Amino acid sequence: MSGDLTDFHGTFGTDAGIIPRTLHRLFHALEAEGSEYSVKVSFIELYNEELRDLLGFEDDKKVKLFDDNSKKGGVIIQGMEETLINSAEEGVKRLRSGSHKRQVAATKCNDLSRYILSWI
């Protein structure tokens, strides 16, 4: 989804993911339209059946998911930070900072595949 985020300065590299590409296109279209707009971003993670806000200031703050009864199929995420951004670069900066907080763990399947690949 994020791809390579290292060289994002006004445009994206060939290894950029769908999020930087979408941010770039969104702001390009909004600026071309010339009307007023505001864009908010949020970044949550579902890991081991727990939701975490990756843009929040408190690392141990719990985020809760609720059904929104006023909208069919809608959800409310209680405790999630929403940050205003003014450019694609600012959105990618938030994505980078949130990515550092992600939980990453190897699985036995990944360990096995690395082991097999090392023998080929």
C-alpha cells in the first residue's frame, strides 16, 4: 500500500505504493479545481485483534470500533486521531511516521520460505 516512501518530494518514484500515488493525484486535482478544501488523514492498524492508532501521541491508547446505526454498513472508530494535511508530501510524512509504529512480526511460514529460498 505504501511502497517506497524515501524519495517523495512533489512526485513519486516507480516503487511508490497506491497511497502516495493517490495523495499526489488527489492534491493535484484539488489544486487544479481551485476551490476550498480540507483533507484529513488517519492511520490505524489491526494486529492480533487489537486496533491501534499509528498517528496518535499515546502509544498505549486503545481504539474501539463500533457500528454506525445511522448509516448502513458504516462504522465509527472511537479514539482515532485525524490530522489535517495541506499537501501530498505532508500526507506521506504522516504515513512514514505512522509506519515506524507498526507491529511487524515474522511468521513460521515466512521463516521457512526464507530458509528454502536460501538453499536455491
